[in-house]
Amino acid sequence: MWATDRWQAGERAEREAIKITIGDAQKEPKRLPVVPLVVLSAGEEVGWLENVPIGVLKNQQLQKEMASFSPLGRWIAVPGANHYIHLSQPAAVANAIGHVVQASRAFKPAPAPAQR
């Protein structure tokens, strides 16, 4: 599969898209409303990112910053997980989803200010 022209073209396009996404994400801090958020990171080094010029992704800094976009955000490095966390550690993904659902149900947003 990796030797096909079609796969290699897709791989190049994906790498370019990653560079653009990283650049956009680093422009200014983003904020979300106060919502439950869980960001999972691979516990194993993601080797295919070696050619990405920005090292913050490799050391998980970007994922940590993403978790801070919401005051209710959590960042979790999943031991034994690789890039495909849903395949390598599906229980961690299910637990994160369960946490967000439970936190969403328990969350009581502040009342909106009275309008005059």
C-alpha cells in the first residue's frame, strides 16, 4: 500500500495539512466556553511525526494547551497508547467519553445576566 502513488500523494497532502493546522493553532490562544473537555495523547512517541518541523506536537505540548482551552479541560497521556489511541487503548477512549458525558450532565451553567 505504501508504495502506491495514490497513497504517497495522500501522505504528502496530510503532512502539509498538519503543518497548516499546527501553524493556525499556535497563532493565538483559543478559548472555549466552560464545557467538559478531555484531550488524550499517545503515551508512546509518535515516530511518523519526525519530519514535522514543529517539535511541540512531538512532546505533547499542543495537546496540553488544547486541554486548557476550557476551564473544565483535562489532559491525559495514555500509557501504552500510540497514535491510534482508539485502537491501542479503546478503554481509555471510552473512559474519556464517559467522563465528558457525566460532567456534562452534572454541569450547571451560570445564569445569564438579567437584561434591562
